[in-house]
Amino acid sequence: MAPAKLQAPKGTFDILPPDGRRRDALRAVADDLLGRAGYDAFESPIIEDTDLFARGVGTSTDIVQKEMFTFEDKGGRSLTLRPEGTAGACRAYVEHGMHKRPQPVKLRYWGPFFRHEAPQAGRFRQFAQIGAEALGSDDPSLDAELILLLGDLLQRSGVQSRLRLSSLGNAGTRAAYGEQLRAHLRDRESELSEEVRGRIDANPLRAFDSDHEGTRAVMADAPRLIDGLDREDAEHFAEVRAMLDDAAVSYDLDPTLVRGLDYYTRTVFEFESRSLGAQSGVGGGGRYDGLVERLGGPATPGVGWAAGVERIVLAGDTASEHESPVYVAIATEQHRRAAFALARELRGMGVAAQVEQAGRSMKGQMKHAGRLDASAVVIVGDEIEVKDMSTGEQVSVADAGEAVAVVAGGAMSG
């Protein structure tokens, strides 16, 4: 009996060429944009103490209640595959005393994250995110800067998107609003979905995210948190909007935008793309001024975002320019080492080069060079010849050094 066919686990996938090149191109754009704005490269562990997400993300969220991959290690400690990046960045800020550094501390990251949810277009159980965090300042220019950087990233990746924007105010405003909203929901509790009824006490704001028809009708005339912002929060939000206006960025002011995580305060935002269908969010974030303190650190404002790599690739045009290589062909077996050395010399000069490594005939090698879209073929035999694949012109050269010079110079001469 043949063994069962092995496949990637449900909700995961292999990254094959040319998708790998598209992702490399996206990361290069992200590193360029964020790096020039002062966001330094950062990585946190893929596994963290489960308590980090319970305390940071919130026990009433779908992530903690339903979606985390949690297990016990051999020492009996509860560990979780990270479902999001902000909590880990804040944990590192506390653990390494980053509050002693010049503020704000700006971080950028890229890596895999994990959530146990139903796989669908652009949404997987293992997925990659690009993220950016700014910790240590409540200046509204940081909110605006991060929104603009994500917008630029999406634009440069060919994603047509719509920006939704709102403010959740401070923790006190949010708590007072929560009581108003609970009263509204209880007055019409019979019209709500079972899930929303179960969350009235713990997290009433999540009712805005419901797709349940009755719940949506109830929420249509619910009080709006943005109408109850105190003066300081309203001024902060107005300054963020003014900076976006100065940058000629259009947005929809959406008081129903609450995001799915408990740590958000003040500014929240999300970029959506119609090409993704019902699950239209491609990236978003907001301010989380109390999170570092919740994790045992000093009172520290923070703001950041995360964007799904797979969703950007799906919604945009991240095709990278493929550099045509030089293909080094081998006339006979005795010339294999010379061909290998010549390919290495080409690469050392910054020329993309591949050498024959599959035992093909000369006819097969030339055919393979065409498949590779090679710009030129260097044929290594008793003599060394260079063939321009665009013109068909072929010249002899004296030695490997001259072949390198001809190819690197991009000119064919007799």
C-alpha cells in the first residue's frame, strides 16, 4: 500500500517562484519606505508566553477566545504562536528598557503569524505581515506618518484602496461609551445575534463588526463614540486629519470602525480593497497608548499598523523586474570547472549568472538559456565564445577575463 500523499496543512501554503520574487519585491519596497522614515528592523520570537496575548490583545477578542495556536512546552509552560505583532513589540520595549532610548522608538518587521480561522481568499492560518510601530510619543504626526506610509506602500504595490478613519478616544471615554452602548444593546437584545448577546458585557463595541442582519439594524442607530470625545482627544484627531488633508489623502470618516483588538485608543484606521471581496481589509492599525503599561512597563504612548503580505500580493501588482541572467554553457565535461569558475567571476562583478548543472547537450543548453530569458550565453570550451541572445551575434574572446568584460560591459565586439 502506497503511503498517504503529504500536503501542506490546511490553511498553509508553499511559496513558489515567481510568487517568491513578488514577495521579495514587496519587502524591498517596505524596507525602503519605512527605513527612510526611521523605522529600524526588528524581530520578535514566533512563540511567546500565552499571557502576553491574553493581557495585551484582550481575553474577550476572537483572537484569544478562538484563533490562537496554544500549546504546553515540555516544562508545562503555556506558549502561543504569535497571532499579531504589536504585543510582542511592546513586550520587547519593556524587557529591554527601550524607554531609556531617544523617543519615539520606531520599529519595522516582517514575518509569519498564525490564527486558527477558516481559510479563504487572502486569509490563511499561517500568513505573513509587514508591521510598523512607533513607541514613546503621542504626537499626532506619528499617527499621520504611519497612515501615509501604509498608503504609500499600498500605492507602490499597485493596490487600489480606500482609507477608513476614526477615533476611539481615551480609556475613560471608551468606558463611558461602553455603558451607553450596552444600554442600547440591552434595549433591543432580542434582535441581536447570539454571539453579540454573549459579548454585551465583555466587549460591546464588537457589535459594529457583526454581519448579522438584525444586529446591523440595531447598530444603525446606536450612539457613536466619536461624538463623545473629550477636548484633548478631539483636538488630537483633528490634527491627524489636518495632516492627512495637507498630504491630499482622501479618507472616509467612519464612526463604526472599532478594530478587533482591545488595546486601541484614539486614532484607528483601515485600508480596504474592493478586489478582495467581503474580507476587504488589506492593512490597518491605530494608537494603543495604554498597552505598554498593561504589560508591566511605564506609561508609554504607541501607534502602529500591520498589513497582510498575501492580501497585498492578491490585491495589487507586485511583479518584480526579473533580471535576465547570463547563462554559462559547457562545451564538454572537461570544461565544467572552468565554466563554474567563470560563472562565479561574473557574479562577483555584479552580473546575474547561472551555469549548466543538469548534464544537457549543447542544443539543450541553448534551449534552457531561452527559458531563462538569458541576455547572453558564454560557451566555455577550448575557446570561449559569447552569444548575444537578443541579436544572435556571437564573438570569440581570448580568456575568461575578456568574457567577463564583454558581458559586464553589455557590448559585443569582434
